[in-house]
Amino acid sequence: MRNIKILHIYSKALDLYGDYKNLTVLSQRIRETGNQVEIITAELFENLEFSGFDMVYIGHGKVKNLAAVAAHFVPYADKVKEQIENGQVWFVTGNASELFGQSFTTPDGGEIKGIGLFDYKGVETNKVFVSDMIGRPVFDKEETVYGFANRTAYLEGENKYPLFEVIDGFSNGKTPDGKEGTLYKNFFATWSMGPVLSRNPALMREILKRLLKEDYKECDYTLEQQALELVLAEFKKG
Amino acid sequence: MRFALTALLCKALSIAGKLLGGGTDLPGKIALKMYPRVMKKLKFDGKVLAITGSNGKTTTANIVAHVLRENGYSVVNNELGSNMTSGIASTLLCACTLGGRIKADYVVLEVDECYSRFIFKDLRIDYYLILNLLRDQVVRNGHPDLVSTKIVEAIAAQPEMTLILNAQEPISQNLAGDNYAVYFAMDRTERSTDNCVSGTHDAKICPRCFHEMKYEFFHYNHLGNFACTHCDYQSFHPDFLATDVDFENRTITINGEQISVTYNTTFNMFNTVAAAALALTAGVSMEEFKKGVATFGGAKGRLDTFDFEGRKVTLMMTKQNAASLDQSISFVLEQAGDKSVVLFINNVLYLDYKDISWLYDVAFERLHGKVKNILCTGNRALDAAVCIKACDFDSRTLHYENDLSKIKEAFRNTEGDIYILAASAFGHEGKIIEELKK
Ligand SMILES: [Zn+2]
């Protein structure tokens, strides 16, 4: 049995659209496999310590808050990169991805540094872009996932480590290039907002496997899978 | 000449629209196509009041218009749902003379948060009430920051306008800039809570310095007395303060004057303070306000009751946003007796997105032990059920049926009075009622 420790950073500053429920459902599944879980939150202006955690989570947030978060987060760049390179599981949703690139622009035209783990740059448009997405996860191309984006920014630059091969809908960039999200070692990121883990058993399983390793057990996803199939069927109908 | 023709056409289209049962937006839309800056030509004899906010603007605008009419003032106001540029153009062009004069004592406009910046470019607005900014229907507006940026743009176009702002909502309280502003607030009530019980809380951190915000109490969502833990940003001293809110006897005291109202929800009590702040600032006397609000007919069309096999069914229309559904849940919790909740959840209407992330922001946990069953229906019934399951409801409580032709049986499997919470159903809820009556 494992006691999985999850660090949820900026839970108050980056908290839009039910994203935190990703951790609620993840915790439920960890318990269902007979393991234990503990979630610790760390906020803006507090000291961040990543070691000792199995996973780190950052959610989607307001644009102004993201800029404030960046000023606090970027000084930890080396520590963050070290953890990710060493295989710590990260799960990042929505515009929080912008923190991990070279830089991102703000609504007033400013530019803010990211931690530089990836080559991409975040570009703020000040316009709401909304789209559904269905795609296949790179770790299992038999599976299909559903995502939904509501964003004002996009990522510019080649997506070298996509999480999903897009069948229909949004990509990381401004124009669809068939690639969405990031999967680099155990770092997962997606623009899919809201409870993407709740609605996509394939993604939930993959994260559980990487967290629980030999203590991983299969759970009952009947309801979630049925719900997803109904969504996918609507895309087939067109 | 151009103005007169446009106004005439708008009036004619509006009359034709009423006969044919068409929408109220279309005449204004056509008028704006013909003459884009047509509203710039309007002249007002009376005062122009605009009301916006994520939550409560229709009710508040209706209270204000009712109070004014009850006291013999002539009023022009826009109808339910026509709060964007074209709806406002329809309203005003139908009410003006061919010379562009609006003779009413008061113009009361419910204005969409995102459209005020377009409308305020061309119209003189004297008083602007901003009720609150909460995360709204995700797809339409995005988050409150985006909306507040647009409102700041609207305010900048009207430097002479007086603002009426909520001293218990950190995001919109912050918007005055150089404009003159008055503030309203409501004292702690018996229903206030120490912690935020809603699923959404849009101001956990200070909008000025990003440090943690502390709240003395909450009315609903993040509305309550606040103070930043770091800088000096806090609830301002209110010019209009409600005290002694008595839900049972339906009275509220504003600046020391006891007022009788016709409703007993927290939301409408708060809307009453906002309405009073606006009306009194715009020249209405306290006596006039008291007299008018005492006969207000309430927010019509949101609640409907009927019988299903000897059980009482209440149909409640909500919006596809968490704050609205949280309010409906509060209403359900205030009702006596055994009960079940039916959630009618569909794709994001018009656009057909399969998103239900807003549902995950609803505090369904409040229904634990308080309802017999939660039945999810609509084309996103199963996704809604996945969401409810995530709130730790077991399979005895949680039911789902996405096939409306089987809804009667599904209703029979629930216990107690039934509350149907229909989220932005736009008439689709009629299908459920039709099936139940078969
Ligand atoms: Zn502050």
C-alpha cells in the first residue's frame, strides 16, 4: 500500500471551472485501489517545496492571477525542472501550461518569463476561444478522450511532446495542427478545462499507473465510459 | 431624416414582431445595420439608469421599474432577455419620438455585462448599478476578469456617470476609478455562513495585491464582508446598509427604515438593497421606495408547480452556471418535507458543446442527507451523473435516465416532492412535462 502525496499549488489563485475536482476524483480512485492519498496546498507568496511529493497539480486560472503566479513560480525553475526530469508526476490544466514555456504575453502587451522547460511561448489574445476536442492519447492510441477548452491564450511553437493526437477540435496552437497538450516523462498538461480526469477513464488510468506503479489496480469505470461513449457518438453523428 | 426613418422602421418591425410573436432583438438589429450610431441621436428628458451584474440584474431592474411606476413616474425599460445592444436599441427606438426624444421620467435598462461598453459609447447613462461579478456561463462570458475589463471600458466612456457598487463583492467594488460612486451592503443574516458554501468562490485572493482575502461572513458565493490579509483593500463603508433581514416576516431595514417585501430569498433581499441604492441615488424618496417595493410581483416565469401521480413537482429554470444552480439548491433546501431533485442537463445550448465543467463548480455536497434521490436527465444525463458521483452520492441516491421517453418510470423511482432544476432549457423542459402528462 502506498500513501500518495499530492501538492496542489496556487489552489486559490488558479481555480477556474471545477478543475480542482480533478484531484477529488483522482483521490477517490486512489482509495478505490486500496491506497491512501493526502493533498497539501501551497499558495502564492508561500515557500514551495516539491520534494517528498508523488505528484504536483496546477489548474487553470484568471489571466491576471497567472501573471502574479509566474513571478512567484519562475524563481523555482531549476527545482521544478529537476523534479520533472527525475520523473515526478505533474498534472497541469488550462493556461497553467504557459508557465512552463519560454515566456507568455499579458493582456496589456507585456511579456512574462516562463520556467523554460519547453520551447513554446504563450500568446494572449484577449478573446475567448471555445472548442470541444476529441483525440487519442499518445500512450494508448486505441483509446479516445474528450476535452473542452475555453481560453484567451494559445501556445506558439512546435509541439514536440503532445499528449493527444487530435481527431477533431483544438490544438495547443492558434491553428489546429493535430497535437494537443504535453506529455514529457511524467509531466501531463492539457488545455482541456474542468474535470478532464473525471470524464476520461483512459487518462485517469494512465496517471494512476504512473503514480501507483506495482500497487496499481483496475477500478470500475462503467458509468464514466458509458458517458464518454455517448459524447463520442454525438461527434460521429456530426 | 435618416434617424426618423430608422426609428419608424424599428417601430413598424416591432409591431409586426409582436403580432407574429417574433423576438424583441430583431428590430433593433436591423435599425443598427441601417444606422450603426443611431443611439447617439437619442435625447432624454429624464434620467437613464443601467443595471448589470452576473446575477440578479433582471429582478433588480424589474424592482426599480416597478417602484418608479407605482409612484406615478413614466418609465421606459427593456424586456426580459433583450439586454444586448440590439435589444436596447429596439426598446429605445420604439419609445422615442421621430425627433429622437424620450420623454419618460426614467429609462431603466438591464444591460449585459459584456455589451455595456458598446452601448455606453453612444448613450448618456446617469446611474450605473453593478450588482456583482461571478463566473458566468463559461462559454458566453469567460471568467470575471475578462468581464471586469469590459466594464472598465464602459465606465471610461461615461465620466459623469454615478456608480452604485457592491461593498461585499471585491471584484466589482474595485471598479469605480475616477467616477463618483456610492456603495451598498447587507448585514449578516440568519442564513449567512462563516465559510463559502457555494461551489464557486471567485475572489479567494485580493484583486489588488493577490494575497489571501478573508471574509467575515458570506451571503452566497463570494459575497460578504471582506478584507485583504496584506494590503488595505476591504469592504468600503456602505452608503446603503440593510440590517435586520427577516425572512419569515419578509421585512428588511435599509438605513434604519423598515421595508416590507414580497419575497424571502437571500438573493432577492440583496437585490432589494441594490435597487434601493440605485433608486434613492437617482432621486426617489425612501417613502416612494417602500410603497413601490411592497407590491412587487416577484421574478416571474422562473417557477412553476404541477402534480405528478399525487406528488408535487416544482419546475425551476436556472442558467447554465454554477451560481444560478447553487441558488436553486438553496431554494430546495429551504423547502419542508421529503424531496428529490431532478437535474435536466444538456449540451451548451445553441453551440452544442458537450461541456459540463460548470456543473463541477456546483456545491451538490449540500444535498447530502437532505434529498431522497438525485435524478440526472437531459442529453448530458450520464456526464451529470459522473459529476454527482464525484460528490460522493451512492447509487441508491443517484439515478440517471437520458431517454426522455422513460422519464415517467424514472420519476416513479424517486421519493418525495420533486424539484426539477432545468438549466438553460429554453423550452426543452416542456418535453419532460409532456412525457409526465402522457
Ligand atoms: Zn490586497
